[in-house]
Amino acid sequence: MKALVEFIVGKLANHPDKVTVTETEEDGAVQLKLVVCEDDKGKIIGKQGRVIKAVRALVGAAATKQGKRAFLEVE
């Protein structure tokens, strides 16, 4: 799932080299922390959070397919 988030956000960001994703897993739940450049935060979040909601939906679907739960947090 880390690679999925890096791929999607890397394509959206103006500074894809500054996209960092850390993944931790506990009890079947995967927590992903996304760190992007300050200039890209607005673009990644999108109007009314639509872009990040879509990314979270994709990550959630991938996690469900693996029998896990996933949480994506933007820092």
C-alpha cells in the first residue's frame, strides 16, 4: 500500500522527490503517514478534501482486498 500511495501522490505533486510515506502495521490495521512539501499540501488535499478522500478510498479498497484496514494521514 505504501507503493500505491507514493505512486498516486507522486504523480499529483509538483515536488515528487519530497513525498515520503511511512507504513506501520498493528493487529491487521495499516497506518500510513504521508509527508509532502508545503507547496503541494493544497493540491494533495484538494477542494473540500476531495483528492485525499479519493486516495483514502483507493487505499481502503487495496487494504480490504488484503483483509486489512488502512488509515492514511497527511502531515
